[in-house]
Amino acid sequence: MAYKILLVEDSATELKFLKSGLEQNGFEIETAISGSEAYKKIYTYAPDIVVSDIVMPAIDGYQLCRMIKNDDETKKIPVILLTVMDKKIDAFWGKKSGAQLFLSKSIDIKELVAQINATIRRYPVKDEYKTALISKAESASTAQFKLNNILNDLLMKSTFSNEFRNLSDFLNYERILVEKLFSLLSSFVEYHVAGIYFASPDEFAENILYFDTLGRNLSKTLLNDICRDFFKSMAEHKTVKNSKFEVVKMLLGKEVDYQISDFTSKIIIPLIFDRKLIGGICFYTRREVDYSSFRFFDIMISELLAIFKMKYQYNEKEFMSVLDGLTGLYNRRQFEISLEQEYNRTKRHPADFSLAILDIDFFKKVNDTYGHQYGDYVLKTVADLLKQSFRKTDLLYRYGGEEMVIIMPETYIEGAVIPVQRLRSVVEEYDFEYNGIKSKATVSIGLTMNYQDFTSSADILKSADDALYKAKESGRNRVVVHEQ
């Protein structure tokens, strides 16, 4: 049985030449001289393949191909586009329209026949599909209408995507970015409460869920419940601690008495890139809403993923600039900035903070005995023990060499002694082993706080350094507290 080709060409001479050459090679041919006529004949002729010119009046080959591929009733029919245009951009649009092949009109007839046969074998159209197509012949009478719908749909999708992409200007202004996102999302998504969360590459950073309540004054209890609900879902992809929420849009009027059980529809969407959680969004509403059936849902998620990815990479770049590459602690430059900020903060709003400097005992001997790789392993391991021994709110730094620093906000010195002594003990008891070599290590620690008689952050740092010196001088493997 001969394969059926629908040949579309507005040039009578070219049409006659191609029809004759293809018939001589055993194909059954039906012709059309325009995209509109071709679209109608697909339903009445049910071809195995469409071979079409591109440059035609009204509906061209690109548009015809797009119409065929956008319709479930016709999309399985393979399409080959023929053209005299030979620029890369022409081939690009041919592929984007959904065509299986994009060939030059100057192609030899034997080569064209070979390409047609190969395409039909690769994309066979089953008889039952053809039968169903013919049974819906009345669908073909609205070719221009379908084309207009396709073009309108493409325009809407393009406009929709551009609205999101315009927000990339605000990547380094998180609060403004959140407000812009809520403004855009609220224009087409049904919700009573929405949330946006940007994950941070900094494991010590606060995890904030930003809320939009559309001007409703919702209770703190309700927002806390939603916050817990949201981060419980996020925890499936990342350990999320130290979380809180902020309401972005101004609260108006009296408090609305909603409970979390009042929301009949909700969706929580974690955004994942490269197997890392980079953020998430959520919508809660008191109406029955199937969010996944929203017309542009997939595009919305794709565009949000792109924005969150750029935001995460921006944060990661900023974070890496303040990070020590070996230990994963903040670097010395960031310590100096943080210490000054903490000192100034507690001067404006009187509060306590403690500062500890840690030094690995006989570290030079470790390097000389086992090599620098072993020394790096010890440094990284002590840093890991440091992270495990302190709160998320405490700030940890590599000060230089084998020295590390801890800033403990809102902590009086008696409270700071406990975790510092715990760390000293943990390091002493730890069995270090690298490349089969086992060893032990200890640390000396100097501890101080922001006593009132200190007149600068440098005074605080010096007092901790003096305490560390005394710890070294008095035998090492101990904590010495600065005496005021």
C-alpha cells in the first residue's frame, strides 16, 4: 500500500514538478496551494506525511506546521518543510514550529524520497488515528480561527513570561523582589494567603517565609501554623531550622478570624535546582481551586524556578565571598565586619554578647609530622565540631591559620562558658583519622564579652586574645575567661 503525502505548494510549476517526481517513486499524492486548504485536507485525506513549502500567502508553512502540532487530532502526522531559505535562523524556526525535517528545495528528488521514507518509518501514523481524524472533518473548517488562537496563546505566554523576567532587575533587593512577585502572582492566581521563601546557601541564615495576606489582618497564630505547614514540606528536601515569617503587604482593618482548617485548597511547591532546594511558594484559599489546572501553571513554575535560581546563585556568589573555602566558616574579613556591627548594635540597644578565640594546640607539629593534607583535615574537622557545638544564631569564623572565632549574640559570659567548655571536651575526646593515620588534638580557648569599660570592638578582641595567650601559657587544652 502506497504512502499518502499531502503536498503543499503555492507555485503551480513547483507543485507539478514535485507531484510528478513523488508519484514516479510510488507515493499517493494529494495537493494544496495554501496553508488553509492544506489544513482542511489533512482531515479529509488523512496523510502519512505533510510536505510543505514555507513561503505562502495568508498561512505560511511555519504556521501550518504549528497548527498541526498544537492539535491532538493532527499532531502525530510528521511534517517536512521545504524552502529556498538557507540561513540558520530559518532552520531554527522550522524546528521550533515542530517540523520533523527542514530541507532545501534544491534537494535531489531521490534524496527527498529517501528522507520522506525515513521520516514516515520513524513517525508512523496508525490506521485508527487516521480513521479518527477523518471522522472529525468538520474541525478543519476553522483553520484561521485555530491559527488565531495559537498565535494569541503564544502572545499571552510570551507576555506572561516577560512579566516574570522583568523582575530579574531586583535580585539583590529581596524585599522589593518579594513585593513585585506578590503583585504579579495576585493578578492571576486565586488565594487568600500566599507565601514566598528563598533558600540560602548559608546554613546559618534565617529562613524567612514572606506572606501576602491581600490586606487581611490575619492572626499571628494562623500565620505561624501556615509557616510550620510550609517548612514541614520544605524539610523533605533540606533541613530547615531557624525559620520565621514576615508579612509583606500592609495589614488593614480588624483581624479576620481564620483557622488553618478554613482553607479548603492549598498548594506548597518546593523549587529544586541541581538537587538543591532553592526556595518555595505556597497558596492557601477558602475556595475550591485546582491550582495544577491553571492555564499557565507550568510556565509560572518554570519562570519562578528561573528567578529563584538566579537569586540563589546571586546569594551563593555573595556568600562565597565571605566564606573560608577549607573550613566552611566565615572568613576573617567578615569577622571584622560582624564584630564591629555587633559592637555598634549593643551600644545602640544595650545587650550582652560574648566572644571566644580558639587555637588548635601544637598545630605546626601536626603539619610537620603528618603533612599539610592531614593538617587541613584536622582544621576542617575541628570546624565541623564547632558547628555542631553552637547555636544557629552563633557566628563562626576562621580567623587565620589554626585560629577560629565565635561570636555569641545575646549571651552573658557565664552562659558562654558552657558551650565553649563543651567544644573543648568534644575536641579532646575526638579520634582524628585520615589516610589510616590516627591522632588526637586539643584546643585552647580565650573567652570574653562586651564589658562596659571596653570603648571599641578592638578592645574586646584584644581581651579575648589575651585570655587565649594565658590558656596557652598555663598548659593548653583549657578555657580561660578574661577577668575584667
